[in-house]
Amino acid sequence: VAKRSQRVHNIVRATSSTTAPSPLLRRNRRERPAAGPTYSFDLDSARVAQLRFLAFHGCGTRFTVLYRECHKADEQPKGGVGRRGRNRAAKEVSDDIGFDAGELESTGEGDGPGWRVRLANSQEITLNALKEITPRDMALAALFDDDLGDARLYRRGEERWLASTAAPKWPEELLASLDERGVGVHGANAVICVDGSYFLELMELSAFPTPVIFPHGAWRLPGVGPTVQGSFRNLASAAIGMDAIDALSALVNDGAGPDAIGRLTGELPGRGRIQLGVDGGRAGVGSAYAAVTENEVTVTFAEGSLGLGFAPLDWERQFGAQVWDVDDDSAAAEAGVVPGMVFTHIRGESVEGWTFSEIDREFDGPRPLEVKFNTKVPGAERLYAVEMIAEEVAEALLRRKDPEMETFDFEEPGAVFEESTAAVIWREEPSTIFFGEAGSTTVVHHDIIGQVELCHVLSGSKLLAAAPWGKSSDELLRKAGARGLLSDGADDGEAEEGGVLSAPVHRSLTLDEIALLKHDDLAVVLARPGDCVAFSSICAHFATNGANEPCSAVFHGILTPASTHVLASHPERLDPFSDEEIDEDGFDGHLTGRAVLEELVPAGKDVIADYSAVEKIDSAMAKESGEKGWRMNRKMRGKAGDAAAKRRFAEAVLKMDSARDVSKAPKMWTGASRTVFYVEPVIK
């Protein structure tokens, strides 16, 4: 860490401007916390250039930037490349000179030096002044955040926040990739966004074929992450150290009560992850909380009807038993047996390790039969409370700390999308919150409705991995055993969670688990408190919470024109529930992909109109108040970059229009896989 810190300070000097020729970058003052780092450097004795970093790829050799250059202070400034400048002197690079958007690319071999910038206006400039800077050090320059000071919820490079601390049992080469430069990404096409305006631009232009991580983004860009009493930090502080049981207890006892929405999963040693609580938790968090709370009941069953129904505790492997329903006025009901309780003893003997068939046969034997039940599922580890309403949990946590709290103000995440972009055609509300014990996981899966999912980490570390949709995602699902989720319909049917693999961090991995992490095209991001991650939930993905402490995060989904087309391109996922699940299991009110396409997606002409209106409003407000909005604009991108962005958005809207007719499943749009938008990507 010390060597890494020294290296970046050798390359990136936070000095005032100088006319002395130098290949080193001079860091300029950050305009505001959401802005990407900006640097000046000398092109020669007479000219100076400026780079503003927007994002870069996990390969570390491709950077999306804004670029401009001019003559030095004693000369007349030139405009942004190819543009007329204003007739007055500039201290470094005049603010009157616009940028041009493009890609800064390494021309060296491996981690060797050498750089060029390709701009949207078709210019290609070799930057000899930067030839001594390696890709590793360029990434450090792009990630610079020391000027954000104590506003940060974590500091890169500290041992607590390393991947090797969060996932000590994962393959060493993967951990080295995640910890190199402190970037926290693995995968050549994963994207690290370092600028808030460009993060909004990605919402308009990208279908998110690979994850995008925005370090400190949940608070750097106002309106992206959730807030309590106007601050993201207030919510994050309330979540620190809280695990699944803490969150459930607060919600049940100090908040919305046992009927609140939420589910709980846990790991049974040797038997994988299972749902805890009656009916997979759909009966409310009270059932989930009971599954981790001691409450023993003994019932002696006489001859005749049992008065209760029961099912396997572990459906996939047919082990154990849990109560499914209880008849009113039965002996079980009078004794206090409720749905969700597990069988612990029969005739005084523990049933740990018994199969469901062995337990069931006991009821065919002689009566009376003494059975002990407990609400607490024995041996459940690495608990993960998921899909709770974020606002309800936040209020419960704060009221637990301050019972006399008079006011509570919660702002849903994603508000900035409605204010500053027309690309978000639907936003999921209310957002949900997840609390996991150290080492808790989700298995490989894709979501019921594929959308752009945003994750805002409140506490702890979260490792999130995804494979691009299509063949790569299907192959990852096959490796994990989630065959019922395959997009080609193979082995159609519901995949039981207990039989699907995840990526644990608390023990040595099996060969099958290692194969998941070494999957081709897999992108992995390490998200820490305050980080925002965006990814397509159509992709096969999984998450693992760090091994060293509990983790909590707020999730919510959005639909954009580009992501709507990707959803429609998977027609086999539009109707995920069987008739039986709709009629008997309570899924009749669940939103589906078909309903989204038929009922929520607007006409393309309306989206284009909104896009133009938002741009005009943003420009007018900037002129009236003097404050800059958050959108990228022509002065930032340059004329050609502005045109490229608008062409891409218009193309995405056309693809969205073709997706609205669900009877015509569109072929996957090849442009959906793009991660570079101002210039044509280089095909190697």
C-alpha cells in the first residue's frame, strides 16, 4: 500500500500550473465532488492540454475522457481541438474552451507506456508527453480521491477493504486482479466510472452488458443513492455492524411489524442455501424472524388426524421437515405450533440428519407420538435477510437508536434520474434493503424481470459477479446447476435454491465453485460503503458478502430504452410463473416482463420529446441560476461527441419501440453489448 501510494504521488502532483516542460500530470482542482479528476500536462514548450477522466475499463488500457488543449498563458488560447477559441489569455486551460469526448488508449505492450487519444471528431492524437506513464499509474490518476477527504466512507488500500480480506479463500490470481491499483474490478470489460455526469450518460446509452462501479457514487452524485434526513451517511451509519437478525428484529419489534415484506435465506452445512420461514418468507418477516428465534413446542399426537401438514425443510435434498399449515382447534394448534416450525425430536430422538421420508414414516407407526417443534431452524448459518422495504428498515433502525425521534425523512434512490435524464422510463419503488452476515451469499441466478439493477452499499464489502447475457450467462447457469433458469428452455422448471452453487468466502472452494470464478467473460466488482454498482439483472449473476463483517445494501431497478430491448430479447422469461403458481402460490399480483412491455413502456416519440425537453430545461436553469446541471452537454462532449451520444440514444429508443410488441421477439441488438460510445471500439 505504501509503495502504491508513493507511486501515485510521484506521477500525479497536486501542484500549481507551471510552464516548465514535464511529462507528469498536474492535478487541477475538482469542480465538485461528483466530477472526475482533471489533470493538465504540457504538450510542448508552447501548448498545454487537459484531461478529465470519466471512466475506464478493467483491462486498465482504455479510458473514457474529455480532452482539450490550448497555448500557454503568454499565448492566445486555441479552442477545443478543431474549435475556435476566445481571444484572451488562459492561466492553464481556459474554461471558455470546450472539451472533446473520446478514448485515451494505451499504445504500449502489456503495462508498457505510450498513449493516444481518439476523439469523437475523428482526430487521433499521439500524446508523447505522457509516454512515461504506465497504464497502472494512469488508472491511479483516474481513481484519485484523496481530495474527497473525510466525506469518504472508506479509503482504498486499507487492509479492511481489500479483496484478499473479503474473500480470503478465492483464487489468488482473482484476488490479485481485484486488489491491483485498489480498483476493485476483475474482467477486461468491467467499467469503473469516476464522473457523476458520465454515470448519468451511461443510463441513457448503456444496456450494462458488464457491471459498472461508481466509487463513492452513492453520495458523490446527489439523488443517486438513498438518504435519511437528507444524508446518505445517516443511513450508512445506522447500518454499520447490523446483520440479518438485527435487521429483522428491528423491523418486527420497532418498525412495520411481523407482516412486513422480506425473506430470509441461510446455509445448512453440507446442504446448501435454503429459504427460512414459512412459504419462502412470503408470509412476512415475522415468519423469517421466528426461523432464527428459539421457541420450542411439544405435541403428543393421538390416533386420528394430525391436524397439520408438513413438507421437507430442504426441498432439493429431501432432508428434515417443517410445518406447512395447521388446522384450527387441532392439538398442534392448541400447543402453539405455527407454520414454519421445524421438527427437532420424535419420540425423544433428535431428527438431525433424517430424511423427510424417515420423518414421515414415523407418523404411520404406533400412537401416541411425541414430537418436538422449534421455530428456530437448527444449524442455519450465514443468514441473509433480503428484499425488505428500505424505508421501513431504515426507520426501524433509527427509532431503535432514538425512540423519541420526531421526524423521519427518507428519500428513495434514483431521484436524480427523473430530474436529469429522460432515459429512465420506469423506476422501481419502493427500494429494497439486504442485510447479510459475514460470508452470506446469493446463488447464481437471473432476476424475474431483467432490468438495470443498482446496488448502493451501506456497510461492509460486497463482491458482485456477472456474465454477459446469452451464451456466457447460460454456461454460467449450467456450471452452477441452475438449469431451470436457462434462456434456451433446457430442463425447464423451477431451480431449487439449495441445489445451485454460490461462491463462498469462509472455506476452501470446491472445484465446481472455482470453475464459477474462472468462468470466461466473468466480471467481478468489489463494492464498499458508498459505492454504487449498476448491472443488468438479465445476466446470470451472484453476490457474496465479505468474510470479515456484515454487509448491507439498498437495491432498486430501472428500465431504460436499451435495457427494455434486452428484456424483450429473452421472450422465454416474460411469463415466469406457471398457472399453479399464479392460482395457488400468490404470484397473481407479481409484475412480469410481459406486463412491463405491454403496460409500462412508452412510445419512442414521447421519450425523444422528453429527452429534448430535459436538455432545454437543464440549459435554461443553468443560465438562470448560474449553476451547472448534472447532464453531459455539448460544451463538455464537443460537437461530435454530442452528436454521437444523441445518435446512440435515438438508436436505443428505436430498439425499445421494436420491443413493445411482445408478439414479435426481437433479435438481440448487437449494439447492446457496447461499453464505448463516443468513438468506434477498437476490434483486436
